Amino acid sequence: MNKATRKAIIAGNWKMNMTPSEAAVAVKKTAELVEGKNGCEVVLCVPFVDIAAAVEAAKGTNVKIGAQNVHFEAKGAFTGEISAAMLVECGVEYVVIGHSERRQYFGETDETVNKRTKAALAAGLKVLLCLGEVRDERLAGITDEVVSMQTKLDLAGISAEDMKNVIIAYEPVWAIGTGLTATPEQADETCGVIRATIAKLYGNDVAEATTIQYGGSMNDQNAAELLSKYHVDGGLIGGASLVPEKFDAIVTAAQ
């Protein structure tokens, strides 16, 4: 199997930006720009309060709507959390799990990431599973060990069949929101390490079929070169996804 057979996915992560009214405008504008560009899946992951407006604005377009987090329990005394069933009923198809900001600021661990992933998959959601090394780990030369360990822990107990709905988003933490970007060669090499780890867990067929995105300051200027690499099958886009024209340029590069 080769890169051309894997589904390319360009997903925007709006983080804590856009009110519902702003979201409706941005989704409609993005949908107009990416219309007919079916060489990749286009996803916008929006804040919880924007989901209804975003889903409505995306109807009849090739833009899918995702959420930025999900809880691992179906219901209960978890103030401020959202269950997978709630997201499904709202019309969400994708969910970001394990983003470095969730790990850094809100105490996410590989254990909770794994539990959230299982809950999302059980509800029929597609998971954008984030992992990546911090700057000190990169400088210490242990990137491969770190991402391999995260891959194994985050996917623990997840079946080969469920892997059809898991997209890995490799995000070097030192490159998120900093303006720094892994070189195309670094991105390709580390995505390759993740793919090799998946092969050890599930076999080569599953590994070669798994979409692995690069996240970490991918933008309209560097997307084409990053996406040309064998192991880079798409992007999880932060700041550039807030500007429809820039996001469209990345989608165009993925064609």
C-alpha cells in the first residue's frame, strides 16, 4: 500500500476562538472555498458552544464538524464535561483527543486519553488522536522513544477494526503556537516512527492504512512541502484554520 491509498485529512482546530455567530460565517466561507476539493477530507473542530451553528452552516457541503474534547463516561457528576453521545446527537463526526494543551493545562494523561478514545469510538465518532514530544525530549534525542510509548499507551486495548476510525495527529509540542515548525524531514521521520509502532501493534496492513497528520504550525506557506512526504497524510491546523483563505490554501495543497 502507498500514500495515495490513504485518506488525506485536513482538520482545523479552532481552539477557544469564535462565537457561534462568528462560527457560522467562518464555516460558510470555508465551505464555499473548499467546494469540490474532494482529494481530502475537510474537518473543522470547533468549541462546544459553536457546534450547533457550525453543523447547520456545514449542511450540504463537504465540510465535516468535529469537537475538541470528550469525556470518557456516558453520564454523571462531571461538571463542565461533554459525553460522546451528546456530541453524536449534535451532529459531530470527529473529535480531537489528547491535544498537548489538554495534557499541559488540564491534566490529561495517556490513561485518560486512552479512555476518551475508547468512549468516542464506541459511540461511532472518528478520533483525531494527538501525541508528540516536548522541546527537552527532542533536544535529548528521545523523540522516537516518546512517540512510540505514547502510541502504545494511547491505543491500548483498541482493536484493529477500530483503527479504521483513528487518525493520529503528530504534534511536536515545541512547534504548537510558537511559529516553529518541524522540518519536512523531521515530520516525515517521526510520523514514520509512529507508523512503525502501529505496525508492531496491528500489522503492516493497518499501519499503511492509518492516516497520520502533522500538526505544529502547518500553514499555507509550508503545507505543500510537509504534505509531500510519504508518512504525512494531512494536517491538524491551528491558527491558519481561523482564516478561511489560508485554510483553503492548505486544503488545496493536499489535493
